[in-house]
Amino acid sequence: MKIRHRITNKLFAWYFLLVLIFYGTILVFYVNVQKIMSISEDIVNKNYKISSSSKKMIEDLLNMEENEQKYRILKKKNYLDYFINAQKDFETNLNEILQLKSNETLISKDWIELDNSYRKFLNSLKDTKEADSSELLWVPEEMINEWIQRISKARLQNEHDVELATRELNHQGQMTVKSGLIGLGVSIIMGLLGSIFLTRSMILPIRELQKGIKSIAKESLSEQIRIRSKDEFGELAAAFNEMTFRLKEEERMRSDFISMLSHETRTPLTSIRESVNMIVEEVMGPINDRQRKFLEISSSEIGRICDLMNHLIQVSRLESGVIKIQPYPLDPSILVSKCRYHLKPLAESNDITVKIEMSKDIPLVMGDPENLQQVILNLMGNAIKFSPRGGRVLVRVEPDENIQMLRVSISDNGPGIPEEEQSFIFNKYYRAKNVRKHSDGVGLGLSISKHIIEAHNGTIWVKSALGHGSTFEVRLPIA
Ligand code: ADP
């Protein structure tokens, strides 16, 4: 499988998007702040300047007018000096305002008109002076009034400009806050969506893999897992599926081999056992006690091998579904009593007490008597086998009305099963570490029992603690 969208690429795309939003917001912020700065610079450098200079100019004009009149009446030189100073001040302020224009700042055309009018007046004054060479400073009152009017108009215009600029400043400020909030909101939403998407795209395949691995741990085989993403997880899923396919193939080959071996050896073993039995029964002639003893040992060992072969064949048939369960209503008390009867010699030889507790009015269960008997025999047999001498086995049969099931529990005071091994004991050939010293048993009984109970739509599980005995519980559907 070819990886198309690597996880790192997805993560990179996500980070890239977040960084893009972040820097986009910063850029908008920067542009807005620049605008705010330029507007405030305009207000400080131009409008305030015009405002203060124009105020002084009006004062200068009024001073000029006043001092001229005083000089005319009193003929004191001081007033002439005051007049000249006021005039100079007026010119300086006018020049400063006109200077703004040369700095490429827009100024009202009233200032230019005022300047023209003032220069024109000065020129006309020069001509007059030259004509009558007097010290006449005369600025007609109408002229002064006209200039004051012009300055007031320009001042008004300037105040209006300040108001507009302040409004623009406010607007830009709001825009900056808005764009900042939008950037923040978008990055939070994208961050959340991205993390949800990325987490989902990682968690789902991990869960799927976990399921597959768990099912391998539980049943030793797993179904193929479905991960459709084209990233590393997809590749991992493909590798996992390949592994389960190979495991299944190997399991199938092993089962086939064991089944073939069991079938092939069962017939010769049966005839060997029959022959040995016939010799023991002296059909071929008399034998001595020593010969009988060895032949009986051989017969019992051959019997054990035959049982093992039968179990192996049964497992392979149950797994392949060849054995079909044919359930019909059964009385569970008869089933349990029969099992106790069969196991009586084993229990007595180990000095084990088997107690059966049946609640009243036990309902019938749906089951196949032979197969269910095998399960109960196996569970009771294990309980007796693993209990210490003088131990006690308790079989309890009671209905579970809530779920329409019959509960059969078999408890012992044997060694118990370590918790970490409890999920494995229903697997084929598994034997818990603490009881492997028991020579009899190959770890097939519980696997067969589980298959049989599940084929009855029932359940089987164990509750146990190391050193505190075990309780196996079977639930079967009520008829
Ligand atoms: P076998 O008894 O032939 O070993 P089983 O499939 O019946 O095989 O049991 C599998 C394993 O489960 C046993 O080897 C043992 O470790 C554990 N086990 C089963 N029943 C008991 C029990 N009553 N007490 C303790 N361990 C048990």
C-alpha cells in the first residue's frame, strides 16, 4: 500500500494553517496600527499646528490694528515697534502654515488666498511708501477684517478636519479590535476542528487495531480490520491483516495436520487396545500376573492416547462446525446427578466431597445431553483433579429469572487461577503455569466446553483468585 497522506503531512498542514491565520491577523493589526499612527501624526503635526498658529495670527492682526491706531494718535515709537513685532509674528505663523504645504500636507486653499492677499497688500504698501515716502503703516480695517474672516474660516475647516480624523481614528481602532477578535475566533475554531479531525483520524484506526489485537489475544484468531486511511495507520492495518491472514493459514494447517494425524492413528490404536484387552482376558491363552500387570498398564496408557485423539478430533470438528448441536428440553438435575455418579470413584480416591445444591423448581434447559454432560464432567473433573486431598467441590444449580437462563456453578478450594491467565485457559492446549506439574491433561477440556456452550447460545467464564479456589459458571437458555 502506498502512503499518500502521511500523518506528519496532516500535522504540518494544520500547523501551517494556524500559523497562516496567526500571521494574517498580525498583518491586519499592523496595517491598522499604521493607519492609526498616520492619522494621529496628521492631527499632531498639521491640525494642532494650524489651530495654534491661526489663533496667534488673529491675535497678531488685532495687535497690529490696535498699535497702529495708538501710534497714529500718540506718535510714540513703542507702538511702531509693537506693530512691527506683531506683523513679524503674523508672517512667521503664516509661513509655518504654508510650510506644511511644501511638506506635501494638504492645507486649506484659504491659507494660500490669505498669503496672496497679504503679499499683494505689502506690495501696494511699498508703492505707496515710495510715492509719498512717509512711515505710513496703514492697514485698512476692512482688510484686517477680511483676513480675520479668512483665518476663522480656515480654523473652522481645520476643526472639521480634526473631527473627521478623530472619527477615522475611532473607526480604525474598532476595526483593529474586530479583526483581532475575528483572527482569534478563527484560530480557536480552526484549532479545535483541526485537533478533532486529527484526533479522530488517529484514534479510530488505533481503536480498530486495538480491537483486532484484543480479538487475537482472546480467540487466537482475528477478523480483518478495516482502516481505509492512506497514511501510516493504513499501512499498519495492511501489515496487521497480512499477519492475521498468515496466522490463520498456519492455524488451519496445524489443525488439518492434527486432525489427519488423529484420524490416522485412532484406528490402529483401537485395534492395539482391543488386542491387549483380549490378551488380558486370556482369550489367546493363560498369562501370568506379571504379564497381566504390564498389559493392564499398556491398556490404560493406550486408553489415554485414544481419549486424547478423540478430543483432538472433537476440537477440530467443533471448530470447523461439523458438529451440529441438536438441543431439546433437558432436566439439569438428572444431568448433574449423572456426572456426580461418573466421577464418584475419582472423588473418593482423592478424598474429595462433592456437594450438589439445587434450588426448587429447576426449569428445563435447551441442550444436547451428550455434549452438555461432557462439559459438566469436564468442569467437575477439573474441580476434583485440582483440589487438594480432603477438599470440597460444590455444584450449584439455580435459575436466573431476569435473563431466562439457568446458572450452573462449580466451585472448588483448589489452587485458583492467576488473574492474568484466566483469559487464556479457554484457549486450546493452554494450561496455567501453577498446575503444569499435573501430568494428566493437555488443555483441551475447557476449549471444547466453551465451543459446546457457545453453540448452545450460552456463556461460560471463571471467577478465581490465586490460592482461593475457582468457580466456573455456565449459563444455558431455559427451555
Ligand atoms: P486440562 O485440565 O486437561 O489441563 P482444561 O482445558 O480442562 O485442560 O483446563 C485448562 C487449564 O485450566 C488447566 O490446565 C488448569 O491450568 C486450568 N484449570 C481448569 N480448571 C481448573 C480448576 N478447577 N482449578 C484450577 N485450575 C483450573
